Amino acid sequence: MTDHAAVAPVNGEIMRGKLVLLLGVGIGYVLGARAGRERYEEIKRAVSKLWNDPRVQHQVQNVEEFAKDKAPDVVDFLGETAKKVVARKPAASKSATSKPASRKPAASKPAAGSSSTTAKKK
């Protein structure tokens, strides 16, 4: 199996990110709009027209096919990752319960106004 972390993002992932952003902006606008029911219906018609556009539906089918093709790889990757985490668990719990390293106390400075007698001796 290939190293999934080293694979560059594919166009499907970039497109999905853009679609999620647009969806979020659209929902925010609709929920935040003060134009009333008429504006809501206008937006709803525009979204419906966009969603039913053959080009959009073609991309939806592409994304569905991509997801179906990659689902077994995702399952394998998650299974392998879970096994690695479980295998590392004892080492991680041991370090979490160990005591922190002790630090040496800092050297104390003489109080202000006091003089050192060793510095005055010759």
C-alpha cells in the first residue's frame, strides 16, 4: 500500500473544499438575510436551478464514483493506523505516568545591599 501522507491532494479534494466553502457562504447568507420570504424563495429557486444543472450533476456523479473507488483504501488506511496506535499505546501510557525530569535549582543571588567578603579579600 502507498504512503497516504505523501500523496498530493487530488482535484476532487480541492473541488470538495471549494464546494463546502460555497455551501457555507450560501447558508450564512440565507440565514442572515433580512429580505424576507420573497428573497428566500428567489435564492431557493436559484440554488435548485444550479443543483439541477447537468454540469453540476455530472460533477456530483464524478465525486460519488471517486468516493466509491476510494472507500476500500480509506478503510485499509484507517485499519492500519488504528493498529499502529494500539501497538504504540503501552509506550505512550508509560511516558505519560512517568515523573517529569527534575531541574537543578537556580543559583541564588546575594540580596541587594549586601557585599561579598570573598571579593574584598586579596
